[in-house]
Amino acid sequence: MTTRPPFALQQIDHVVLRVRDEAAMVAFYCDVLGCTVERRQDAIGLVQLRAGRSLIDLVPVAGKLGAMGGAAPGVEGRNMDHLCLRAEPFDLEAIVAHLQAHGVRIGDFGSRYGAEGEGPSQYLFDPEGNLVELKGAPA
């Protein structure tokens, strides 16, 4: 017998990335992707970035929280497969030009399925090699 949970999931609240270079990651997510620093908790090693209605938390691997996760992400392993951020408007030429102007390593473009359905999707990489997907509205 299966039972339903006594709640309904609404959206991703936050994602936590363990990082080697906090300053480079804050600059990337703020300057390139448009996040803002919501708050810092330096005592425990946490920077929280606002991404629309969600948060992206950065935890330095050398900090109190980050050290609990073991070895730093690198060539042998990553913290996650990818992070997908819904982008509006989705103007591919403008997005690619913006990413190139910031020296961002750009991945594949394609039509991919997401929370709202099939739509345009551009992969890119943050300064520590994490795969990020910018996702547009369904076609």
C-alpha cells in the first residue's frame, strides 16, 4: 500500500555547491548569471545567492560546512550532475554573446525537457567545472 505524503512539493528551494574558490564562484553567479548575494554566514562558511525564487548556496570546501563533504570536487568527481536555472527571456544569440563576453566555457544547445515541458536549453560551465543549464519556456 502506498500513501501520499502530507505535503506537495512546490519548487527547488536551494542547491548547495561545495566550492574551491568562493570569490570566483560568487563573481560568476552574480556577474554572469545575475544572482545577488542574499546573505553571508562567514562563521560556518556559507554564501547564499538569490536566483529568482530560489537560492544557490556556496560552501567553501575548506570551511566548517564544506569540510564535512570530504574531498573537493575535481576531475575525478563532481558535486552534482548539473544545475538548471529557468531563464526569461530566452534569446539564444544574446545569451551566447553575454557568456562569450565573460569568457564562459559554453556547452551544447538543445531542446530539453524540464519542469514546464520541452524547450530551449543552453549548457555552460561555471569556473569550477560544474555544468549549468539555462532553460527557456516550452516551445
